[in-house]
Amino acid sequence: MKKTILTRTTISKCSIDNHCLRCGKWASNPGVPGITLRATLLVAVIFVVISGDLWAEGSEIEKSSVDFGPLVIAHRGASRDAPENTIAAFRLAWKQHADAIEGDFHLTKDGHIVCIHDKNTKRVARENLVVKESTLKQLRALDVGKHPGKAYKGSVIPTIAEVFSTVPEKKKIYIEVKCGAEIIEKLLSEIRKSGLKREQIALISFNKEVIRKFKTKAPDLKALLLVSFKRTKLGEIRPAQETVMKDLALCSADGLSASRQSNSKEFIKKVMTAGYEYHVWTVDDVKTANRFKELGAMSITTNVVGLMKQNFTKQNRPQLQ
Ligand code: G3P
Ligand code: CA
């Protein structure tokens, strides 16, 4: 297999080889061969000093990135508390200490990238425009601030540049491409213009061609294949595991981002053993989230960011062993 196996660990097992304590990044060597008890204690002490500094001096946002466990990704922003895929929803997600935001993107008729889930505006606005047949100006004239109360009245469909501009240092964005590969050139140009770092960006898509072309043009950027698993009337989960494994290889994905129905321990292990990352969506209850954490999910996409952050932060407070 071409991939290096990535693993996750807790503070008690953590080493500088596999998980950067400051930035939370994953590295490729899970083992700690030959490490002595003294060295382990030294690392633990250094960690306590460093993390203490961060908790004491860091911004509210930075505080959330010193804990462990899966990254908590705000699904369409803080979409339980604000209209989905709006700047208000993304800003609120950061306030709720999300590690990352997820948003859905389409290309307009005049070549702009906008943040909206469906291919038309029917569900989020009063008027129904088809995104790819409309100009940015037409789309921006719509009010997508539908939400109980009037707090978000007047919200507009954001451009991808506006969404990028909300992403704080050390936080990430998961860009879901909802249209076809025709978006890629423009997307890469927007990514370049954004000034975001490589590790702050991940592309996600159900469209294998989008992943394949993106990885061809930007092999250094992360791309995860989205797969929605369904149970058939006969009780089988589809697509089949072999199909998914083949698809991951064919489109050169870095990993799988799966719906929560794909929760078999064996399958998740198979994905990770083959060197792919495993991520899961959309999980809004703590019990299920904790199970996926145990199974090794690198991120959990949720509509309830505050609840998930509280859950993982509580579990992962650093402790000297
Ligand atoms: O993170 C993946 C998830 O967002 C895919 O489902 O329908 O919410 O875009 P959907
Ligand atoms: Ca999405």
C-alpha cells in the first residue's frame, strides 16, 4: 500500500513522534521504540509547561486546540444556532471553539464560488434560483437568514473568500465541493489568494472525479472522499467495503469521510490499516461520538459544536501518569 499509516493516541501514550502537542498534527510514526521512562517523563513535563502557557495566554480559539481527541468540525457552521452556511454560522462556530468548519460550495454562472448546500436556493431563500444558472449578483440579492426570530435577517450567501477570511490561525476548513470538477481551477486560485496554510485546508466531496482532479492538480493538499452508507432491506450496508477501498485508491484520496452508519470496528480498522484517514459525519450525540473516538476517527462533524468540544475537552485534560 502506498500510504503511511497514521495513528492517534492519548496523552498517556503520546510521543513527539506521532502527535504534535502544540498544533495537534498527526505524524507518521506511531511507535516509541526504546524510549525510556525518564524521557517519557521529560516529554510530559515539557507538555505541561507548553500547554499551561497556551491555556494562560492563548485566545479563546487557541485554547480549544490544545486538547486531544477527534477534531470537532462545525457542520455548515454552527448550523443548529444560526442559518447554515452563512458567515454568522461560521463565526459562531469559532466562538463555540470548533477546531474546523465545514461548508458546501458551488460555482455560479459567472464563475464565482459560493457557499450553499443545495443546487438551488429554494430551501434557504424565498426565491428559487438555480446556482449554476445565476450570477453572483443575483444570488447575493437573496436573504438567506431564515431562522427562528429575526436575528439573522438579511444574511447573504457568502463567497468562498468571505468564508476563508473567518478561519483563524491554527484552525481548519473542510471545503465540500457539491458541483463537478469544473470548480477546481477557480478553487485553487481562491485557496492561493486566501493565505491559508496547506494544513488548514481539506477538500471533501462525494464526487470521485473532483477528488481525483484536485489531487492531480494539488497533490499536497488533503482530499477526503465522502461516502454515505445506507442499510438495504436485506440488512447489508452499501456501498460495499471493497468498493469503497477501490474508490479511495482510484481517486488518490487521503482518506474516507463517512456517514455514521459505517461504524463497524473491522471496517474502520481496514481503512486505517491501508493508510487512509478515517473521519465521520454527522454526529450530534456524545455517546456515538465517544464510540467513534475509540475507533480512531480523526474528526467528527457535528451540528452541536459546543456540546462536542465540552465532551472531548473534559475527557482529554492532560494528566501526568
Ligand atoms: O461533512 C460531510 C457532510 O456535510 C455531507 O453531507 O448533506 O450535509 O453536505 P451534507
Ligand atoms: Ca456538507
